[in-house]
Amino acid sequence: MGTKLVAFVILSVFFAYYVYLPLPEALGERWKLMMVDACFRSLEHLAELTELIGLKHYMEVMMVLTAAETVAPASDENVTVMDTTFNKVPVRVYVPSSRNLGLRRAVVYVHGGGWCIGSAKMQPYDVLSRKSAAELNAVIVSVEYRLAPEHHFPDQFNDVYTVVKYFLQHDVLAQYLVDPGRVAVSGDSAGGNLAAAVAQQIQEDPEVQGEIKIQALIYPALQTIDFNTPSYQQNANMPILPKSLMLRFWSEYFSRDKSLLRNMMSDSHMTLESRRLSDLVNWSVLLPQKFRKSYRYVLPGRENSDFSAKVPGIFDPRAAPLLAGDEKLKALPWAYIVTCEYDVLRDDGAMYVMRLEKAGVRVTHEHYEDGFHGAMMFITWPTDFAIGQKMMSRYIDWLQKNL
Ligand SMILES: *[C@@H]1O[C@H](CO)[C@@H](O)[C@H](O)[C@H]1NC(C)=O
Ligand SMILES: *[C@@H]1O[C@H](CO)[C@@H](O)[C@H](O)[C@H]1NC(C)=O
């Protein structure tokens, strides 16, 4: 009896201390979110420990999430699913079986996971692609690009670029019965980053046939300069993407060198060159008041002169699309951009909305006051959230009307 009571007290204290997290009222299903977050945090701590004692890389431990959710390419009565390769890059393709005679639409989808984890084969992505294919009568090409820490920038970008370029060829589109005027690129989080970067670069490639009609970016990560935007400050400890994890993802995308993460954490990753890019992410002018709130703008970062040589690519627009100049934004396709109030990346998305609009690009900005980062992937039991379902159906509805 005595030991049971002690165990109960210890467990309760642990629970209260570790699981309980005061979350904003606006978020729904807060207890469930706390539990999910506690699981993520436990895994992050385990990953840290495993890396510390030299057993495995941090991201290899985080990959168990991906492995646990992997599903086989199973066709059903509405969609034929197959794993194949496009110009040597693995893709999972979803082809609708509708007898509808007209040409189909298509979406090249890029999964999230901080360029380090995740897979097109994970159940939530499979569900999303299946649903998109059936409801939109669209071919969905879900890209299985290479990941860090094995592979660094620009490999992830190049894989997605290769797939989009391959797919846009007239004969390939014809083979899948796709209307060349109705192709979208889309992705969430790091996938939104890759989709945005590919949309920018592909317009300058004279070899590319066809074009992208729509870019759909779900809470994308878009810049590597300012990690103290109001949303980074407000949501530094928000589930399921704390600032520390986001910066770990960013740093792993470029390098295994841990000093990069330390420099990003302490805001000392800037160079003379990146200093000149700061006005492209100046949130004091690029964010509406409702996002600026009462945060005070300070010039991002201390300079660290030997930095850019050590970490090539960190300020390349192919890695950080918000760092592209205005000229490059002008001819971009219509953008559907989702942001969540409780997300460190909210202001990356919101600044891109503003910069695209200023450049004359058509933008639909869908902001969720009750959203948190990653919500659209929480659509399968037991981690299904109403907000995830809402985001997914609005996303599909929007494509239904506009793609
Ligand atoms: C196929 O589509 C129909 C009509 O939308 C739906 O009722 C059915 O559940 C779908 N089948 C699967 C396996 O999702
Ligand atoms: C950002 O804008 C503010 C207000 O216009 C200005 O004071 C500041 O110097 C700008 N920062 C950069 C890096 O351009």
C-alpha cells in the first residue's frame, strides 16, 4: 500500500510537471495536445541522450516516428497507388480510378519533417494524398526525397526539383492524362519550403516544359535570418515544434556541424552578406499589426565572419525562399498559404504573403487562430484533431475550386 501510494505520488508529480503545459484557450482539445506533446518531448530527450553518449544521431532516433507510421502502397476502389521513380527519385503516385473522361488535375506533394524525418509513405500523408486524388480527380505525386543527416542541402531541393521537372514534360503528363494547365506543387512545413523554392527556381529553367498553376504552402519554413520574429518569440515552447527543434532541423539541413545550431540558437549566425538580406525579412514592415503585436523589432543577429565559408547555402533562396529578391517573385504562380497562430513559423508564411502581394502575385492567405504547427498531419487515430480535419478539408475544397 505504502509503495503504491509513493509510486502514485511520484507519477502524479511527473505527470503534472512533464505533461501539463498551460496552452492558449484558443487551441481545441488541449489535453490531447499536451499528451501528444509529452510523447514528442520524451522522444526528443531520448534522442538527445542517445546522441550525447554517441550511440546514434539525434535524427535517427526521431526517425522511429516515421518508421512506425509507414504504410504499403495499397490501391482501393477509388485510387490506384504505386511506388515508382521519376528520373531516379522515388515517388508514390496516386491515380484516381474515376471514369470521368476529361483530363485530370495534378498535385506534386512534398511531405514535412524538417528535411530530416518524415516520408511520403507515412499514414497521414497517405490519407491526405488518397483523399486529394479521389476528391479532386487528380494525380498526386508524393515525393520521397533524400533526408538529413545523410544528405544535406541542396539534395532535398534537387530531388523535388527533379521530380517536378520530369513530371511537367508533355509526354509524361499525357501518359497520366493530366491537363498541363492544372498542375500544383504543394507541401507542409519543410515540404512547403521545398515547394516554394521549386516554384521560384523552375520558372527560370529554359528546359522546363509546362508550368505550375498553383503553389500551396502549408505552414512553410521560409527564412534563416531572423529567429526572433514575433511568432518565434510567442511560440518558442509551443507543441509540437519548439524553437529549439526548428533550429535543429534548419542546422541539420545544412551541416552535421553542431556549432551551426549553437550559433543559430544564440543568434550569432549572420555574416556581412546576410546582413544585406535582412530587409527582405524585416518583420517591422512585412507583418500586419495583428502579428507584430507589441514585440519590438531588433536588427537580427551578430556577425560571425567565418561563417558563410563553413556553411554554404544557408542564405541561398533555394533553401530560404523569403531571401529571393522582388524581381524573382513577380511571375510566381497563385499561392495558397496557410499559417497558424501558435506556430514559430507563422511569420515566415505571413511575410511571404506580404512580399508576394507587393510583387503583384495572387495570394490566398488562410490563417488559423486555433492552429498549431503540424496540425494538418493530425488526422489519423489516435492522434486525430478536429483542427487537422478542418485544415485538410479546406485545403482540398480550395484546390477543388481553384486548381
Ligand atoms: C470511395 O469513394 C466513395 C465516394 O466518395 C466513398 O464513399 C468510399 O468510402 C471511398 N472508398 C474508400 C476506400 O475510401
Ligand atoms: C526594418 O524596418 C525598420 C522600420 O522601417 C527600420 O528601422 C530597420 O532599419 C529595418 N531593418 C532592416 C534590416 O532593414
